[in-house]
Amino acid sequence: MRKFTIQDLTPTKNDFVKNKNIHWQKPKVSKEQRTKNKGHRPAVIWFTGLPGSGKTTISRELEEKLCDMGVHTYLLDGDNIRHGLCKDLGFSKKDRDENIRRIGEVAKLFVDAGIVVICAFASPYKEQRKMVRNLLSNGEFIEVFVKCPLEICIQRDPKGLYKKAFAGEIKGLTGLDDPYEKPESPEITLETDQLSIDECVNKILNFLKTKKFI
Amino acid sequence: MRKFTIQDLTPTKNDFVKNKNIHWQKPKVSKEQRTKNKGHRPAVIWFTGLPGSGKTTISRELEEKLCDMGVHTYLLDGDNIRHGLCKDLGFSKKDRDENIRRIGEVAKLFVDAGIVVICAFASPYKEQRKMVRNLLSNGEFIEVFVKCPLEICIQRDPKGLYKKAFAGEIKGLTGLDDPYEKPESPEITLETDQLSIDECVNKILNFLKTKKFI
């Protein structure tokens, strides 16, 4: 019977590496083991684009498709982040950066858990997205540029944000009076003024299949 | 073919509820669907106790056992939280509270993703643990009190924290010069000075089986 003993928890000369692990090493169950159990590889699918470009619509459609295929997904978006983990943050540049940093760290935990995590945030600054990419292993960050002309986003205005901005009720809206920095070399670009929702989703699914994520 | 249209994203009179959902409702794939796919119910197994009481040892052993049983688990502990999501936080009361708040919010996301999330943090204050419990649905928060007399924790001292505290190198160590508030009615109590590691793990597994989580 294994009893808790001082030796069990305190480093000794012969036991140094093993016991060091108790403090610093990764959890016993590794990302590799979890991935093996699931039959698909984890990744972060990171949607970026103007408000109204279609990030939410496509991400939810994609999640449903992947779920039907038996892929374990999780969707992070404003709904479950801004009302919870980041409810203490506002919309200053500093707070927006911290918002994306935390989302990146959470996405990394989900990837470590073996999950395909879908993130849908405007994330307008290149530096923010680069920071998240650098948190992850090579190839795990899939940047999806949801590309749509501003005038069409304004027409769609699903959350009424542009309307509020034009009425002077909100300031610093991405695309209007706050910059949106386009990705230079995203893994995937979706022109949502030209493609159907299904075409957008299929483009992502094809990428995931080609790269052997699913 | 479904094209993105203004109607697709903008509320109209007949379409109000559906389109409202795009903004505010939960992701299309629900916790219930994910749970159904997995064959087990999600939960937070929250270990609390003094430094050296055995939280890390038991949590890693438990994760391995659950993983072998095909249960999808994820372990949150100092290793993956303090170096990532909470690396901006120190050890003041305020920062410790914020640390636990963020962990609670992340645990909630993992539960929403259908996972059995294991959390191993001293979490010495009742209020902190109550706050996390309140984030979750009824029954989903399983508080495990890792109970061990202080003098035995000091003997074990796996991270050398007590040694440092006695040498005056660190201040505010839980159990010594910072309070540890014992849980009043934890779901599970493990007396790690009396039970073996296997007995501790089995006690948790039996609880999960009895409550039909696994």
C-alpha cells in the first residue's frame, strides 16, 4: 500500500528528478495522450475581422459541423468571455490587449486538453494575434481572416454597433474610429461578401483535413 | 445556397428572436450535447488544503485513473495557471482573490465544454471557494478537503515553501502567517496522514460513481 510519506513528497538524492516533477512538470496525462484518445489533433481556429463581417455566424456553423463529425470543439466568444473571465475589463487599448491575452492563455489550455477551440473576436491588432500565435506550438494557430468591406458590415450591423457609433453613443469602434489591422498572411481568408456560409465552413474543413487536424 | 445577407444578420420584425440569438444566446452546440457525446457528466473537482497536504499528488493520480477510464479530464494547477493566465498577478489578498476568480471562470468554461476539470490550489479562503461554487450549476462543484495536520505538511514540504518561510525568505504562507479557512461541509474529506494515495483516489472515484458523474 502506498502511504503518503515524507519520501513521497520530498526530494532525496536518488529521487531528485522524480520529485522535481511533482513541482514543475506537466500533469501526468499529456497532450499527446489526450490527442491519441480523441482521434483528432487540437488547434486554435482564430477568427478575426470587422464587426459584422460574419465571425460569429461562421464560427457557430463550423462548431456544429465539427461536433457532428465527432470532433471535440469549444467556442470562445464575447458571450462567454466578456461576461465571465474578462468582466473586469473595459475597452481601453490596455484592457483590449489584456482581454486577448487571457483568451489566448485559455485557448492554450483548451489545446492542451486536446480540443479544437474556435475563437471569434474582432482582435483588430496584429500584435495581439501574433502574441496568441506565439503562445502555441507551430501550426496550432489557424488565423482565419473574415474579410468583408466595411460598407457591407455597416449594412449588416448585427449587433447595432455601427448604428450606435454613428449616433455618437459609443466610441472607438473597430473599423470606424479605431483601426483594424488586416492579417498579412492568414492561414485562411473568407470573403463573406462573395461566399456562402457553407462555402466558408467548407473552406475551413478542407484546410483542417489537408493539414490532418481532423 | 445560403448567402450572407443583411437579413441573415440583422433583426427584422418577424425574425427578432432568431437574430437576437446570434448576439446573445449560447453557442449552437450546448453543454448537454457535448455531455451526451462523451458518456460522462462534467464537473469541477476542487482540491483545497495546506501546502504539502497532498493536493498535487492526488490530483495527478486521479487524472490518470479517470483518463484510463475514458473520462475526459483536465487539470488546472499552479503550473499551467501561474505561468500563463495569471502571470500578471502577485500574492496580495486582492491578487489571490483575482487568481481564484479567473480559475473559477476557466473551470466553468471547461465544464461547459463537457470536461471533468480537476483544480488543485490551496484556495485558503471560504469566500473564494464559495464564489467558484456559485459560478457553477448545482452539484457541479465538488469540494475536496485535503486534510493534513500542519506539522506533517511541514515535514513533507515538497516545494520547500515552509523551509523558506521559516528562513524568513517568504511571507504570508498559508497555514503559517496567512490563514487557512477549513471547508465547513466539503463533498469529500481526505485525511492524507491516515489514508494511502490509492484510498484517497478511490474515495473520489466512488463519489463520482455514486453521483453518476462517471
